[in-house]
Amino acid sequence: MTQPRRIPRLDEVLLRERLVTEEQLAQALQRQKLFGGRLGSQLVTLGFLNEASLVRALATQMNCEGIVLSNINIPDEIVEMIPATVAVARKVMPFAFDPSRNMLFIACEDPFRDDLLKELEFVASGKQIKPYIAAEMALNVAISKHYLGKSIPIEQAEHLVVPHVGGHPHQELRSLHGAILLVTDDPDAGDKMQALLEGGEYRVARTDSADDAIQIIGNQRFHSVLIQDTVPGDYIDLIDRLRKISPKTRVRYYENAAGLILSLDAGTLEADLVVRNLELFTSLLSSDDGIVHNHSARVGQYVDRLCRRLELGDKDRLIITNAGYLHDLARYYYGNTNEQDHREYIDLTVKLLNSLNYQPLVIEILRSMYINLREKFTKRLPIEVLGGNILTVVDIFCETMRPDMILTLDKFDTIKRKYRDLTGKLFLTEVVEAFIAMVQEEILSISTLEKYSQVVLLASDNEGLHDIEIRIKSAGFRLIVEHDVNEFIELFKRSHPDILIIQESSGAIAITSLVEKLINGGVTIDKVPTFLLTDGALAPQMTGLLERGFEDVIPADDNLNILLVKMKKIRARIETKAREREELVQQSGAVGHLEEMNLIDLIQALGPSRKTARLTINSGSEKLVIYLCQGSITFAESGSLHGPEAFYKGISWSSGTWTIQTVTLDQLPPANTFNSNESMLMEGCRLLDEGSRTTVGQPS
């Protein structure tokens, strides 16, 4: 089998070109372990490499042209040729334009992404795009200056911090908080309820009939509407009108005030659990049937997210999402029908559900898919019509955009125009606009999890590799693919990735041998979440790897939804744990275990907080005391060791407890440590690595 041309690693290029020394590279790698980011950025931060030399090395590595952005004055008219949202989300910077060739010159981190170039040509109104590779930090500085209005020094530009695209999804809800419509014909109970609500600073409109309530609402929006079931008038019409004005309006029926207090709708946690169960169930069905793409997890996920975007209540969201899963399951199980006739799938599903006496509302939602609206529902919006329209919008989108396709702005523009052309005929305006806004934000999503998104994939061959790369990168992960086992081991030690994926399908013996080689080489599979992608026939034989520490064994010829869901959960878990640890160390008197948060983690959390505190660590019979002044280490002592030597000793401790106590400036002892936190962390890690290598090299 022919292996793809190997792109040299940046460190190899830098050493070959004699741009850095082995010692400088080792320091940069230590800093990368501590703070994440790219190797080139660490070398620039440490002063071992300037931007021009880094760009030269990157251009040599990728065999392309490079640009030193800091040397260029970029006119505003060039900046305006790429929209700010695209420039920030894609990390690109236009820097020149040649009108004679209609060519726009763009600085970016990856000049060979075809999907990126097509997208840029689209948003640049058909201009030809000429990409250049640029240094990460210089690119961040330029984007921050020209698109975010912030001037940041190069040494602070390791990571680009950007505002959320599209605004906060709950901004409108907060502005409407407190507007409640109370519909009751019980004067005494109504007075008490109104007083209670107004005492809670809610604005209350009150009437005693549903018909009067229709006159009251006009085009007003309410956070909640409380309707007593004894009031006269057409309260169904009232609810449909409220849903048309704002689908997120919460509606509660009640018999009496006590019933209103005690009767609760399905909670968010319970609704989310049901949705996850639906997703798991359909994923397992797909795997069992050998279907490449999941039955309905993708449809169900989009339906659920669109319902959340419309801010529907949990009860309505759950019913509509459930209908979405049922419909998409039916499309697979009735696979012999005419694929062009969407109604045929729906009719068969409805017949089946009717025979099972299924919930009527779910059936009506399915019946309301792909119906001709005939410009109706301008005043009122029944839940079944809203639900059917949500399913229709998502169903068409998922049929058009397969999971293995990258959705770019130019592709979505075509879909968007079709949606808007059919608004009022097939689609409801509120559903279409919410869906368009949701998908556009997804396309331009900006990952804030760069530090927790590094994935390294060891691929034995290229079969299916392209689809795997697209799916993983589209999910917001930073992926590095390596084909050589030894290079993979070295890369693991250097980059400390968050997730590992091993792709191997040449047999159980080959997989076992590969795993042993990785473990013997120092790859800590039991500590870093690791997945095995292998043939479906081999997967059941390899479940024993779970006892070796593997996260899961997944058939490579199956859909990747389960893999991606698990990877996202791991990333969320890492981020949550990091956030919890940072919050913990802010507390005076905080106590913890070194097994969960070691000295390196503690200093990384305490430093940016600028706390003045005493950190006490006990490990067995040994004790380390550290004082920090506004986040900087000023004193360390452990037995007869003082200053940095005491600190370096504590870095090696893997078990024990720690305590943080806030102190005042006059409680600080005389300083015996004058190095920066960063330099001490780097030196400590270097000594720790040396110690581990010495231990490994000793005979057992």
C-alpha cells in the first residue's frame, strides 16, 4: 500500500535550517506542554525565533509562499473585502489586492484547504484567492487590530480571544422577563396570585376570559401565560396566537392556584435525558444494521437545537424531537419507497403509529410535514404545524448536506435562498429564519476550547481517512494525522494531546502488537482517552482493550456519530474540570488532592488570579510551603531545601494533599525566589522529564 507524502514536522525543518538549537527547541516544547498552542508561537514568545524566520520555516515545511504580516500596512479597503465574522472565525487576514487579475491575497494558517479557498472566493464576491502561510501570533495580532479593534502586543497573541458570533441566544428572553398574562375567572385567587407575582417584580396583565385575552395581547410578547381551565372563550386560539407571536411563550393550564404550584411540566433534565436516550437508541440500531450514517441522530440533534433556538418549552421540544427521530427512522426502514415522494414515508409512519395507538399529537406533527401552507397561519400557529415545519426544514437540510460534506458559506447560501423562496408556501418565516441564523453561527463557530481539542490519529492506511478527517475537524477538533508508529510516539510525548485515535484493521494480532509497542514507547493509553477504529468484524474481538485503558472500540466501517459524541463529551469534561479547578483555587481554605490537581496545575491556576496566598502541600512525611504575592511565587521551602529547589522537589510529588490560605502582604516571609512562575514551571517539567527517562532506563 502506498503511503502519502509525509510533510516534515516544523521542529525538523527548524533544526535542519539551523534556525534554532536543540536546547532552544527543548525549552519551547516544555512551554508548549504547559500552555498549549503551536510550537512556532512558543519559540517566538521565548525570543528564540522572529516572525520572519518562523514564516520562512513554515513555508519550507508546507512548500508554499509565506507572508510576514507585521511588515505590512493593510489598507481598510482591503480589510473590508472579507467580512469580519469570516475573518475571525476562519483566522484569515487579507493583505493585498491585484485588480488586474481580480486576485485577493490572504494570510492564513493552512493554505491548502480547498473548502476554505472556495468559501473565501464566495464571501469576497468572486475574487480569486491567493493564500499565503503566516505565523499564528502575527495573524492573531492583525485580526485583532483590523477586525476586533484591539491592539495587542505580539507576545500576548498566542490565542485569539473573540466575542461570540451572533449575540447571546437568551438576550431577548431577558428583556421580556416579568411579562405575565393571567387568565382566571376566580377573583379572590386571582388577586392573591397577582399580588404574589407583582411582589416578585413581574408585570402582570389580567383578564377573566380567553377572548378578552386575545384582545389584550395584540402583538405583545409574554414570558408566561397562566390559564385557568374554567375560563370561557377559545383558549386554543389564544395559545396558537401567542405561539405565532413568540414560540417561546410558556403556557400553563391549572384548575386552581394549588394545582399551579404543585403541577410541574417535564423538567429540562428529564427532557434532555429522553433526547439522549433517543440518540443512543438510534445510534445502536445503525451500528447493528451496518448503516454508514446514523439513522436519525443528526436529524434529531438539529431538531432539538432548533427547538431550543426557538426557545420552546421542554414539553413541546420533547414531543417535536421525538417525532423527528420517528420520521427519520421510518425513512430507513421503509427504504423501498419512492425517495422523491416524502409524503409516502410519512403516510406509512402515520399508519404504523395509528395501529399502535401512539400519541395523537406526534402523529399530527408528522402529518403536518411537507404541507402547502398557502400563506396561512399568519395570526395563529398550532403546535402540530410548528413541529411539522421544524421537521421539514431539518429533513430537507440533512438530505441535502450529507455528514461527510463540509458545509461552507457558499453552499449554505444556495440552501438559504431556496428556503426563503419557499417561505409562506412550505416554510414558516419564524422557523426558517431561526434555522438560518443557527446554521450560520455553526458554520462560523469559533472554538474556545483550543487547549482541550488536540487529537492525534495514528492511521495504518488511507482507506476512509479523508471522511474521518473531515468529520473530526468539522466537530471543532484540531487533528494531527501520523502514519509512522515511532513518529506517533514522539508526537505524543511532545504535544500531550487530549484524545488519541488508533486506526488499525489488519488483524487482532497486529492490533495487540501495535498497542504493546505504543505502551512500551511511553504512550499512556490508560490516562489519555484513546479510541480504536477497526473493522466491524474485528471490533468484538478487541473489547479486551477496554481493560487496558481504551475509551472504546468502534467499527471503522460504521458511522462516526458515536465516536464524535464521545469525543465532545470528553472535551466538555476536560473543560469543566479545568474550570472547576480554577474556581476552587480562588477560595481561601480550599483543600484538594495532588492526584486530582498537582503543583503545576495549582500554579497555573493561581498565577493568573493574582492571589496573595500560602500554598501548603503534604506528601507522606514531606511538606512544601509556597507563598505567592499577587500570583507570583516569592517563597518556597521544603525541609532543608529553599527557593526554586524546594519548588522543583514538589513538582515530582504525585500523591498527597494541598491547602490554599489567603494572606495579607505583611504576612509574606522574605522572598527567596525571584524567577518567574513560567520559567520555574518549565525548568520543573524539564527536570521531571529527565527523572522519568532515567527511571525508565534503569533495569528492573
